[in-house]
Amino acid sequence: MSKVFVYSTLTADNMYGPYTPGAADLPVRTAVVLIKGGANVVGKKHLITPRGVCTIITEEELTVCRQDPTFVLHEQNGFLAIESSQTDADHVAANMTGRDESAPLVPEDIAPDAPTVTTNLPEPLAPVAPVQRNKPQSRRNR
């Protein structure tokens, strides 16, 4: 059983595997392989944002993954790369598709000349002066 190294630039973990029709024509997964995500997300312990993440799987698990159309689509779009040797994940990710749509925004995502956001909220009301109330007169002063 040889190892295969799957490099991912996806933000979230993904579970891949083939589906078969089950009861009431509901699809049921027959096998599942987890490919780690976590690229472009700040780590929990350290303030490190990896550009890519590596998951080690077997060749049999790769065969299972390739039966999933989502895995094939991610591989074709450049979010997944399969290598036979392990190298630095950030180095491999430099030649892959950088970020998926679920990645958090970074300052480079916002153009410096972007228009300001306008809302359809009404204008705030002007402050109202407090009401002066006359003190009630006692019966003696009437």
C-alpha cells in the first residue's frame, strides 16, 4: 500500500466517496475519504495562515475519491493536487488555484476605489428637547 499526498487549497474539510441508490431512491455513500481543508484560515493555536494543506491517503482511497464527481471537479479546477512525494504544502499551493469562495476576505479583496455602501435606511431623527412640566400647585397656594 503506497501513500499518496493530496494537497488542497480548499478552506473546509471535504468528504469524498461514491454514492449508490438506497431505500426510496435516496443516495447512500458506500465509502468515505476525508481530505483536510484549512487553507487561507488562521490557525487556532498560532497566527499562521497556510496557503495549502496536505492529507496523506492510500492509493485505494484515491480510487474511491476519483469516483466522486465533486473530487474530480475540485481537481480539474485546481483546488486539489495529487503527488507521489511529500513536499511543503505552501510550495505546492503556489502553483494551484489560490482560494475558494468560502475563504475569508482579506484586505486585497477590497478595492481601494470601491464605492461606499449605501443603505435604504431613513435619515436619523433630530434629537427632541425634553418636555418641561409645570409642578402641580398645592391647594394652599391657590
